[in-house]
Amino acid sequence: MLAYIVRRLIGVVAILLGMSFVIYGLIGLMPGDPIDLMLTADPEVTSEDVARLKAVYGLDQPLTQRYLAWLGNALQGDFGFSRLYGQPAIEVLAPRLVNTLWLMGISFALALLIAIPAGVVAAMYQQSWLDHGINLLAFAAFSVPAFWLGLLLILLFAVSLDLLPAGGTEPVGGGSLLDRVRYLVLPVATLTLVTAGTFIRFTRSAVIECMRELYIRTARAKGLSFFQAVWRHALRNAMIPVATVAALQFGTLFSGALIVEAIFAYLGMGKLIFDAIMGNDYNLALVALMLATAVTLLANLAADVVYVWLDPRIDYGK
Amino acid sequence: MASSAGPAHRFLARFATHRFAIASTAALLLLAAVLLAAPLVENLMGIDPDRTDLLRRTAPPSLEHPLGTDDLGRDLLLRLLYGGRVSLSVGLGGALLAAVIGTAVGLLAGIAGGRTDAFLMRFTDGVIALPILPLLIILAAIDLSKLPLLGLSQGADSSGVGRIIAIVALFGWTTVARLVRGAVLSLQEREFVQSARALGAGPWHIVRRHLLPNVAAPITVATTLAIGNVILAESILSFLGLGIQPPTPSWGNMLTNAQELIWAAPRLAILPGLMIFFVVIAFNFLGDGLQDALDPRLVRR
């Protein structure tokens, strides 16, 4: 097991290294390099100045050289300065990551809380009108464009009913805990809804799978009602794949969070990445993307490890 | 062998039991007909869908403009029709390209086996694990003309349709690759493939005559289910201003200003999103129906 985790961790580091090079190269292709930005700020810069500036910042070096220099600094914990925020990039990141993890964590938990009962009921009453209804809702949930659903919720709850704030993270000048919760309601609702659909489908098929197992027949033969057999025995075993597959959706959840943050101007990682890319803040974009990738890969690894731990029938040790 | 009806008949009979899939197929066919007729509608109305009219911005529905006008005074109905053509083309194109890439990777991994297989599958798993949307945003934001190798000029593909299809396919091929690889691994052990090989059939012949026909069904299902996701991805990128570039309309970029418009003209923020929603859910139901109908394991349920 330990050997498996170590092997996976090496894989994670390898992917991160590869990703960092690819993203570093791609960011160099974005319109407007740092020198261009200085040019727009000062019309009296001459072409000799440009050449000198490029030499000073090492921009005349080939891509691999520049990348290795960046990597060397990064390994020492120096991820450069953020252009937009005028702070070390890593310092901008930390509070944003916390905000995003709140958004994602609450939405993930709520989505499971909705999806598990719904999925079990759909599985128990297969092909009934109840199953069809739940299925229809699940399909609607993962087919709806998240940003549009967010807009509809704003239209309904912020514009028409004027109940909740249309966007932001907290009131100007900070607010009480209740205020912060009010700002979380619509983003969380949006992310929960678009996530729950997939989870309902997972739960339904996992429970159906378990209901065919012999131990359910045994439980029924011993006199348990259908209801008891499903909730006590099938559900427990179905939860293992459901929890794993759900945790493996971390990357999708993060993409969803990015959209939701952009719509609701919620100050999280997703919005930070988007603003950094749009605002030519290369250092920040790079480190934020790397962090998002690292967190996603580690979440997937954790899901796999917990899966093995929960289900002794699986053995990755070989 | 004893089955009285052919496989096509059985497929149709099973597909017909999926009511949502039937309704979706009908709705998609109707939509396709309407979208194909967009130039006819344009001629009939005598309006240019790209012509702006700043004096008649966000006008309510009228005889001249059945759905009213958008924030630049363009006819909303025509924009929806032409935008639908773009969004659907991107969805179909992206899903097909992804299926082609995925099939190629899956076939290569399954047939070559060994280290090639291990490397390709590790790579596939790596791509699956990535947070995709931020990467899509970067790829959509970069300036390809900065790459001297490609020799692209700035003006080529100014609407961005080709680029979006390529970007989306870059991440969409993984499902098909895994599916094809798995199928090839198990098919290669089957007698009909082994006997073909024993009779001297080359690898290309086996791929074409034995492997591809047998993986066609799962590929079709996966591709159909991918169309919806591609349309969603296009709509997100276009909504963020990075996808299809105006004046070419797409359902996604019609929503770019929706955040301001929901206060002034909610209709403009609601209708394009509703179209995306309906089309995506229809493709997902269609894919689900195909899956049920093509998967023989589900017959005895």
C-alpha cells in the first residue's frame, strides 16, 4: 500500500513537472509580453531600451533556459511577483484557495446529501414514475450551463425578489458570519445543483448493481423487508464506489467552481486564475494553475487510497 | 441464432422503450430542420442578422422582429438561428474529432501493448485528472500567430470555430481512448480475431474488418454523450469572451453581456441559455437511449 502511494506520488510530481513546462510555454504565447506592457506605459522607450530590458529580464534567453530559471526559483519557494496585486504571487493565492475550498466543500457535501437518497429511491423503484422523475431532474442538472443557471438564480433571488446579494464574497468593509453565509447561498446552490445530477446517476447505478448481489437475497430470505435490505446492506456497499467516483470528480468540481466564481464575483481560485490570465499576470496565473492541478491530482490519489482502505477486496499492492 | 428479428430491429425496439430518447430525437431533428432553414427565414424577413441598429436596442417583440432585438439592435430570432448553427457545428465537430483521436490512441495502445500501452494509458489518466476549464481558458487565450512554426496569420479563422473545435477535442478524447483500448484488449483474445491472424491477416486488415466494427457501438454512444459536453464547453468559453468571436453568433457568446442584460432585458439572457440547455439535455438523453439499446447486458433486466 505504501509502495503504491509512493509510486502514485512520483507520478503526481512527474505530471506537475510536465504541466509546469507546458503552461510556462503556453503563457509565453499569450498576447502582450511584459515588455509590451511597459511600452504601453511609456511612449518614450526606444528599441535599444527594449533590447536592454529583454536582457535584464532574461527574455532574450531561449524558452528552456527561462523555464529552468523559473523552476529553480519555484523549488526554493519563490514564485515571483503578481503584476495585478503587487504582492508575491503565493501570498495572493492563500486566502483565495480557502474561499474556493469552502465553496467546493459545502457544495460537494450538499450534492451528496441530495443525491444519495434520490439515487437510492430511483434504484429501489426502477422504471416507476418516481425513477423517471428523478432521472429527468438528474439529466437536467448535468445538462444545464452552470453560468446560465447562476444568472437565472440572480434574476430570481437578487433582481426580482431582492432577497440575496447578486455577487461578491462579503459586504464592503467586511461583515458578520451571517453576511458571509448570505453571499455564499447562490454560488453554493448553483454548484450543488450542477454537481448533484452526476452523483444521482452514480448512486442509482451503484445501488442497482448491489441489489443483484447474493447477500441481498440472503438478507431478504432471513426476513428483512426490501426497504431494510436496501438501506442496511446495499447502500453500505454502494457507498464505496459512489464516494470514490464522486471524489474523482474534483477536477470537474473545480471547473464548476471557476464558472460560479466568475458569475458571482466570488473571490476564489477560479476567478483568480481567470483574472490573472485575462490581466497578463503570468507569474500568478502559472502558480495558481499549478496549485489547482496539484490539489486535483492529490484529491484523486486520496480518493483511490480511501477506496482501497474501504474495500478490502481491492489490492493495488501487486 | 434463434432470434426471429435482426439486430437492427432489436435495436429499434429497445430504443423505442426509452421515451425521453425518442422525444429528444424528434426534437433534435426538428431543430436541425429549422436551423438548416435559417437562410430561408433570413430572406423571408429581409433582415441581415449582423446588421446593428443602435436606435432600436433591446426592442420588445414586434411584427418585424418576432423575438425583439438584442443589445446592438440585431434581430434576436435570426441570431438564435445562426448561433445555433455555429454551436451545433462546434458540438458535432468537436465530438467527432475527439472520437477520431480517442480511437487512434485506443487502437494503438491496445494493439501495441507493452510499454506503448502503459505510457499511453498513464498519459490518458493524467489528462483525465487535470482541471480542464482553466487549461481550456489558457489555450483559448493564447495567440497562435506568436508560434512562427505554424505560419498562421492573424486573420485566419477569425470566428474561432476551428480553434474551439481543436481545443475541446484536445481534452475530450480520453473516454473513447479508454473504451477502445479495453475493447481491443478483450477482442484480441477472441477466436474470430485469432483465427483471422492465424490465416495470415495483417494488423490493418484486422483493425478494419474485426476491431472497428465491434467497437463502433460504444464509440457512437460515447461520442453522442460528448456532443452535449462540447456544446457546454463552447458556451462557457464564448460566454467568457474567449470562444466564438462576434459578429459570428453562437449561443454562448450571445450570453457574454447577459450579466448586465438580466437587469434591462431578461429575455436576452434567458433564450440562448434555454436553447443550450434543451440541446444538451436532448443529446444526453439520445446517448442514454443508444447506450440502453446497444448494450446487450441490459436486456435481461
